[in-house]
Amino acid sequence: MDAVSNLAVTKANRTAVRELAALGIRSVSTSRGSNPIDDAVVERIPTNVALDARTLSVKALAAAMSDALESPPPEIATPPERSPALRAAQRLVYHLDRAQGGGPGN
């Protein structure tokens, strides 16, 4: 799968950073420390570089962005063929088929 972007710079929001990681997009996140839960989570995501916005300089941000772009491309966390949404859709179709008399045992 081709990525639309090679790098995203974002506020340290755990949902956005997790979504980027799932898509295989590297990220650099900045935080002012106002949400310790988000900060703790984004620091552990391997495709993300977490930075403290309170002490961040332009030079440090540029270096983090360059380092992230030079790192090997991340693997997509959940291949599309094994995604929870696909499995849920397959199960739903299975049960709909059974309810209509077209499934196994009918």
C-alpha cells in the first residue's frame, strides 16, 4: 500500500498518532504536557517521535522530522486483510446469509 504521506506532524493526541501508525505513517508529535495520558501513550508508539513543545526549537523539530524520514518505513500495524473491521464484516455477512437460508447447515 502506498502512503499518502511519509510524515505527519501533530499535536500529541493518542488517537491521531495510533491511526497514523496503523496506516504506516511516521509521526512527530508535540505536547505541552496538558494531557498526561496522551503523552504516555504516544511516547510508546514506535512510529512516533514525541517532543515537548514547551522546550522545542525549530532546529530540534527539523532534526526530528529528518530523522523520522530517514528511518526505515514502518510496517502497517494491522494488514488490511486481517483488520478487525474486515473480520466483523465477514461475520456479519455470514450471519445474514444464515438468516436468509443460504449459510452452512441450511
